[in-house]
Amino acid sequence: MDIKVYMQGLGLQAKKAGREISRADSGKKNQALLKIAEIIESSEAFLIAENQKDLDVGKQNGLDAASLDRLAITASGVKAMTEGLKQVAALPDPVGEISELSYRPSGIQVGQMRVPLGVIGIIYESRPNVTVDAAALCLKSGNACILRGGSEAIHSNQAIASCISKGLEASGLPVEAVQIVATADREAVGELITMKNYVDIIVPRGGKSLIERISKEATIPVIKHLDGICHVYIDDKAALDKAIKIAVNAKTHRYGVCNAMETLLVAEGIAAKILPLLADIYLDKGVELRGCPKTCSLIPQCSRATEEDWQTEYLAPILSIKIVHDMDEAMEHINQYSSSHTEAIVTEDYTRARRFLREVDSSSVMVNASTRFADGFEYGLGAEIGISTDKLHARGPVGLKGMTSLKYIVLGDGHIRK
């Protein structure tokens, strides 16, 4: 197979389908999503059987238990896919939405309209359910997509893609609106991220090495985040019970996720009171603690943190802790070491909370809440295609609106400029 010719062919088909899907009304897009859900539900045995082929190869190749778990499609997984499709169908359609419409002194009206981005290339690893999530969000937002899943899930992704194609065809929408790259050749990724004539946005979802490669080599704008080095700052005006609940949840609710806390900052005025209590909970849950000298003096089981610790996304039961003089020192630390993902302050001081919200430069900033809430579903977006720590064009969890752009519209009635 000539990879360049193959990928250019996908791009050409996606571009054409994108124009058609961008014109589709909400009813037709929702009909397609519900039809896909129906077909996936009735194809449960087929999807699980195809997935088993990937699992068998994965076991032969020595994939660990966690990787096999992410790869697996179960009956409950199929149900979650169908529920996700129904939820996206129920969301408001952002395409065509007009905002900020106002009269100008000349008599014209000027406003902004939401429009699809065009063709979105999505590169992801392991989880086959991403195929459904990505297709659903792209379809609802009027975009065509080219999906490149990991080679470890190739049978699963193609099986899901066949269900999506049948749903699109049954609904009268172009099947090329959602295309799966059918080769495991790594050159396909290199082509996809440089096809400027056909692809408008690239979204990588996976490990840091994948995202670094895409960010470095892509000639197309990329929506991405590299790290989730998230901080929680416990202020000396914090309520003790709230602070403990939030700090424990932010770290231990799940370890291997990008919105888990990796560094805990504690004001010195409250440190002696709260850190021993938190340490008992963390140690009981098997969390390894690494801290500054002041922290180590309060927690004997804590090892000394290095400069590298402040810069590390552990994705594991490891936590770095630093005692700071006040909120200003906490914000200095955050702005130096944060990956601009999510930061939280725990305080009962309204003025400090407002300052923290205003001055901390991350895609999500929280007051008295766990960083684990930094998620598209929790934000009411229904679903997300990923999280962006960049400042253009979307920031934070990227839902349907993040998969559209704005264009200016002008309404007149024979108006001419004088």
C-alpha cells in the first residue's frame, strides 16, 4: 500500500463529506447518532468477538493488565457507548448559533455565528470507546473526522467503524464523514498530521510521547495537553474538614488521570494542624509522600522531594508536598511548575479566592473543589474530545462548542459605506 496515496484519498473524501455534514440540520445529525447507537447495541456479540482478537494479540505481545483492561470491550462497555451517543444527541447543537448581534451606527447589524472546524484528525491509543466518542462529537458539531486508533485495537476500531458507517448510511449522511485509518503503519500518522489541504485540526489522545511527537511534527494546529501537573493549595483560612476531603479526593480518587493532584501546597499557618492528619490518610491508602524539609519535619515517613518532583506528573500513588509562607508563594510555585491544566485553592477568604481565580493562569482554576472535576462531562459539556492547555483556539475540556469556530456575520438592507 502506498501510504501517501491512501491517506490523501481519505483526506479528499473527508473534505467532501465535511461540506455535506456541515449543512446537515440538527434533526438529521441526531437521527444518525441514535441509529448508530441502535446498531452498536444490536452488534454487541460482534464487537466483543472482534475485540477478543485484539486482546489475544495483546496478551501474546505482553501487554500488562492495565493496558488490557483499557483495551477490553465488555457488555457494560457497549452499553456505555450507546448511552454516550444518546447523550450527545440530546445536547444543544452549537452550529449556526448567532451571538453578540448588535446594530452599528451605520445601520448594519454585526454578530458572530458558530460554524464547524471542517475535518478533524484524531490520533489515539488503546481505548476503542474513543472511536465512538470522537465520531459522535464530530458529527454533532458538523465536522468530518479521520480517526487513527492504536494498532493494538485495530480489529475493535474497525468493527465499531462499520457500525458507524451503517448508521450514517441509514440516516442519509455520507459514510465518509467518519473514516478509520485501516492500516497500522506508523507512516499514516506522519501523513495525517501534515495534510494541510484536507485536515483542519489534529487532536492527539494518549501518552506523553505520542502527544510530544504530534506537537513537534504536525503542520496543522493541534488541540492538546502534554502534562497534568495539578496543584491544590490549602490556605491558612481553609476549613479543615473541607481541606482534608478535597486533598484526599484530588489525589486518591484515581491515580492515572490527568486531573489528579500531583503537588499539595500548604500554608505554614495551618501545616502543623492539617499535614499529620492528611499523612495518616495518604499512608493508609499506600501513597508515597515526598516533601520539602519543613514537610519532612512534620511527617517522619516523608522522603525529601527533589527539583524533579515539582516537575513530574506521577500518574501514580505518589504525592509531592510543599509548605509555603502564603498564597503569593503558592501562586509563584504554581506559575513556575504548573502544566496549566488545573489548580485549586481551599479557603474561606473570599478576597483570596477571587485573587487566586484571577491570577493563576491555568485552563481550569477552582475554589473549594477537587481537581478531579476538570472533566467535560462534569462541566456539563456532555462529553469531551480532550483537554487543551493551549490558549488558542479552545482551552480546558473541549466539548461541542470547542469543535466549532466563530465567523462574523453582517446583516444589512442595501447599506453602503460612506
